[in-house]
Amino acid sequence: MKLIHLLSLNFFAPLFFLCGQQMQDDTYAFSDKVSSLKLKTAAHEKEIAKLLSATELQPTNFVVPSPQPVQPLLSPAISQPEVPPAPYLPVPDYYEVKELKDIPDPQLPVVQNQNPADREIADSEGGIDLNNTDSPSSGDAEPVPEIIFERHDGYYFGPLLGFTLPDDSAVRDAGGIGKIPYESDAGYFLGLQFGKDFGTVRWEVEYSHQGYDAQGLNHDFEAGIHSFTTRLLLEKEIGDLIDLRAGLGMGVGFISFESDSDYSGESFIYDFGIGASYRFRENVSLALDYRFFLSAAEDRYDRINSHVFTASAQFDL
């Protein structure tokens, strides 16, 4: 029995000690909490007293003011640009019309309700003069522009037409008769040319044919000259449309005199010429020239001289 009491004492003694120690710790913790709560309560009371001791807050006025009318914005004044005056229209010119005092003209205008004094002044001046060509407004009219055809530098071609006046000469008969002189008649000249205009200098090539009749001793001749010529021309402008020119040409000519015998051959030919040209269209001009034509002598004929007058049309390419 004692053993049981001893065992119980050993078991409950530590338990009692532990529980008593725990209860003492809880009592100390609770006291601390109460003290802390009191301190917080005192601090809170001080804050409440401080807030209550402050001055009374003024109430806020929430009245919305009535809207004020908005003044419109004034735009800055913009200066208007100056309008130029209307263009002056010149008074058209009229033909001169005069009223005759003695013979009334039904075509003239009749002035109604005219003052007698004005009528006497008009009669003294010789009638009504409607001519206003001397008025200042007539000088304001714009002049009619003059049409000027510009000079064309480049290639051109054109035909030639004219007549020739050959000098008298002679043919040479190989049968022993010797020279047979002849008298030449006026003949014709035809040709075609092609060239290039460099501004003040022209270079051209030409084919031409001269034909005329001649009469010799018991012989009638029909002469023909086929020429292939190259020519150099110098020009001088004396106006917007007119040019003066002079040139030199040279080449080869195939000459024949046909009769009961044929007197033919080839000769060196050359010519000297002067003339003028007139441009009457943008790409067309007309030229008038005089040439002095010469050929070298050959075994069948003497030298040939002729005066050639030509008119040529030149078409610019």
C-alpha cells in the first residue's frame, strides 16, 4: 500500500509542479496585457481630448455660381487687297462720216431734240465728224505682230529654170575643113540642185542642162550641155527675208553639137554667179541668179561662153 502511495506521489508531484508553474506564468502575462491596454486607453483619451479641444471646422459652401455669358472672340482685322482698276478698253476707230449741210443723206444718223445753238456750231464746223483716228485712245491699241520667217540652217533642194545667152564660137571639123564658126541663138536652162546652208555659207551640187540652136556656114547645129557642178556660195543678209549672195562653181560638162556630123566631147567647166534670195514661207525661198558660164576647149569645139539667168526654188528639209 505504501508502495502505491509512493508511486502516486512520484507521478503527481512533477505534474503539480508543472501545472503550478504554468498558471503563474499565465497570471504574469495577463497582467502585462492589462497594463498595456490601460496605457493605450490613456493615450486614446488624450487624442480624443486634443481633437475636441480644436477649433470648430467651417462648413463648406457647395453653391455653384450661375454661368456667365461667353464673349465671342474678335478675329483680327484683315486688310483687303487692293483691286486693280479695270483695264481700259480703247474706243474702236470709225470711218470718217460728215454731214452735208445742203444735201441731206438718209444714211447719216438724225439727232433728235438738238439744241439750236449746238446745231449752229456743228454747221459752222462743217457737219458732224465721227472720225476719231487722232484721239489719244487710238495709240493705245496693240500693234499687229509682224510675221518673220526664221532662217533655216540645214539641207535643202530645189529645181532651177532659166534661159541662156551663149556667145558665138566655132566647131572643129576633123575632115580638113578646119573651124566652122557659128552664131548662137538664145536657149533654155533646166537643173536640179541639192545643198546645205551653214548660215552665211552654202555648199551645193547641181545637175543642169543647156540647150540652144546655132547656125554656121551651110550647117545648122543643135547644141546641148549636160553639167555636173559643185558650188560654194557666200551670203549676206540685208533684211529679215532677203539675202545677197555670190559664188563659184566648177565641175565637168558633156557637150555635143549635132548636125550632119557629131561634135561631142567632155570638158572642164566653171561659172561665176551673183544673185539674191527671198524667203516667202517658213521653209521655202526663191532665188534669182546670174552666172557667167565657161568651158574649156576640146578637139571638136572651141571654148564656150554663155550668160545664164536662173530662178530657183529652195525647199528646206
